[in-house]
Amino acid sequence: MNLVFRLAWRNLWRQPRRTWLTTGAMMFSNMLLVFMISLQFGMYSLMIDNTLQAFTGHLQIQAPGYIDDKKMRQTVADIVPLAESLRAELTAQHVAARATGFALVSSEERSYGIAVFGVEPEFEDDVSTLPGLIAEGRFLRDNEAAEIVIGAALARNLRVALGDELVLLGSGRDGSFAAGVVKLVGIFDSGIADFDRSVTEIPLGFFQDMFYMNGSGHHVVINAGGIDGVAALQSRVGSLLPAGQELAVHDWDALQPGLQQAIKADMSSAFFMYGILVILVAFSVLNTQLMSVLERTHEFGIVLSLGLTPGRLGRLVLLETAIMGMLGLLLGALLGGLLTYWFSINGFAYPGMEELAAKFNLPARFFPQVSPLTLLIGPGVVFIFTILAALYPALRLQRLQPVEAMRAV
């Protein structure tokens, strides 16, 4: 085997320029694949975490069926004590209770339909980034106070400013008329106009009084800090729920199905482009090895006449390709890993992508994630396709006749 390896190595460098050009193509493609896949996975992780931490959370406890039709009467009883008990058990996670309703909000000049969320002011910033997006005024403080925070777009539409009073009109949990007067204490700006136009928050205690909730709510939101381990946490939360009370625990995939679909669609288009790159490299290897075999036809005829089998010649060609592919894999993965590591510290920005990134709750600068998977998946696929590309030149030797081969010039 040592002799065969030395022979394959010598054959590669008989045409060093051609070998380096082919190896360089593999190195470049591997480096590009490592960087792009690392950047893509980093964007997905960032997109998921930012979207969930913005408002949804990684898990939510709801009444059965609420996730589908969101009716006001489908509530979680004694939601604040439930949230408190979960906070005592899940010390590594953040937990907050919420209630949701719809109302007509009116200023002195205009009226708009909005979604009203009753939140626990003390714990909302643990499960949502919205309290940190306050551009004017402050966030809610007192759980019983008649105050509200609204988005910048809604504030412009209503033509209101801090300190103004707003009137909320809606329907209570029991179907009765719900009304309240609240003071505008804060205006947030998330950068997403639709969200800023339709979402408002008031203290949970005031919400329960206004909408006649009798201590109930609609969500217990749990922020796990990341998507890793969400499945195990979901099982644990299910075991901590009070006996005799039918409740559902939904993970982030059920709460935000469009997020997973967007990721799959983006992965499909991205891997299609990666596939084209891999196929181009494979054809480059095929061309190199086919030329190498044709150039050595006379030599192959001589060794065949001396008793060497076509199968051993084919394995020699495959070994040459494997050595070249391994060089491209190792050097490409090394360069790609160094490039990705540099950008994982300094960040990478797409010029002109700020607005599109904001729609997906992404920052303007991305940080690729270096991992064994991102380092090896792209170069590994390139290596496999280079071996497959060398099968044709290797199989071509099976039909080679010694006399005809020795006549080749």
C-alpha cells in the first residue's frame, strides 16, 4: 500500500500546474462552503432567538384550542399563581403571565382597532425585548395602574403624546362590555411598522379588571434562553402543571410555524446553489483525471502487458483523486475555518440589507457560527463528489486493451 500511495503521489505531481489548479478549485469551493454554511446557520439561530425573545418566547402554556382560534373565553385559570409556581421551579428560565384581548383605542381625534396585551410589568422584560425598545417615556410599573404603552406608528396615527389619555372599548371574557381610560406612559419603536401599529400593553391586573377575567389569563410565556433543550423543558413544564386542569404546552415551532417554513425555504434555495458549485468542482476533477488517464494510455498498456490488472489501475486513479480531494478538503476547511472565525468575532454585514434584516428581527451585522458540522459538511460533500467524478476515468481503464494502449501516442 505504501508503494501504491507513493506512485499515486508521484503521478499527481507530474503535472503540478494542473494538479494545483484542480486542488485550488476544491480549496476555494470548500472555503466558500464553510463560510456560507456557517453564516447561514448563524443567521438562522439569530433569527429564531431574536424572533422568539422579541415577544413569543420559547414555550407557552395555553388553554386547549386557544392556539387555533384565540377566543377570549379560552383562558388559563389563576394564571398569576401558576406563573409564580413555575418561576419557583424553573429557576434557570424566565416566566411571565399574559392575557390578550382586542379593543378599539380612541384619542381625541382618531380611533383604531388594536390587540391589547395584559403583562406583568415586573417580569415582562425577562421574556420580551419590547420593554427595552421604549423610545419615549417609560415601561409599565404598577400591575394595577391604568396606563398603557403603544408603538410609534400607532402614536402617529392617533396623534397622541406622552401623558395623553386613551379610551379602550372591547368585549369582556363573559361577553359583557369592557371599557377603560388609560394614560399613555411609553412609546416603543421596534422598527416593524405593522407590529408598532397593532400591539399595545397594559398591566395584567388592570387588564383582568377591565375585561372581567376573574384572575385568569391566556398565556404563560417561558423564555429558555435558546432553542437548545426546548423539547426537554417542554416535557418538564408539562409535568409541573396543576393536576385536573387541562392545559397545553406549545413549543416555538407550534407558536411560530412560519419561522420554520421560512428557514426551510431559504435552506432549499441555498443548498441548490451549493449543489451547482459542487457539480462544477466535480466536472473540474473529472476533466483533470480524464486528461491524466488519456496521457498515460501508453504507460498503462505497458503495465497491463506485464500482468497488472485493470482493477488495480482503476484503484490507483481513485487513490490519486482521493489524495487531491483530501488536500482540497483539509486546506479549504482550514482557510474557511479561519475566515469564519475572523467574521465570528468582527461580524459580517450585507450592504443595503438593513431593512430586510429588520423584518426578520435580525441585526444589520451577522456573526457566523463555527462548528464541526459547518466545517465538514460542505468539504465532505465536495470530497464525495470528486471521488464519484473519478469513477468514469477509472472504469474506462476496464476496457483498455494492452496492445491498443501501447500503440497510443
